[in-house]
Amino acid sequence: MPLFELRNRIDELDKCKRYVVYCHAGSHNSVAILVLTQNQFDVLSLEGGTRDWAHEINSVE
């Protein structure tokens, strides 16, 4: 769910589930985490964002 839609669509989420918050660079995660935790959701953050995935996968091989 895009960050700009989160507040308007928060009722679509299930509070019994854990959510992983991510973005391209990891910089918008803190805003999403704040919104979700204020609404009693269980939230984890993907450190570094999706831009680092390819680098991490290639360094493991």
C-alpha cells in the first residue's frame, strides 16, 4: 500500500497480522511505522529498502 494512501486505507488492514514496511531507499519507513504503531499494528521495517536487495543477493552468491 503506498504511503500516501495509508491513513485513508488503514481500515483495510488486519490488526491480528504482522506487517513489513518497506520502500525503495528505506527513508519513508519511519512515517509508515509511526502511523501503524499509533493504530496498534505489529510492524517490522525492512532496513535499507528494496534498492539494496540486488546488492545483498549478489554478495551472497
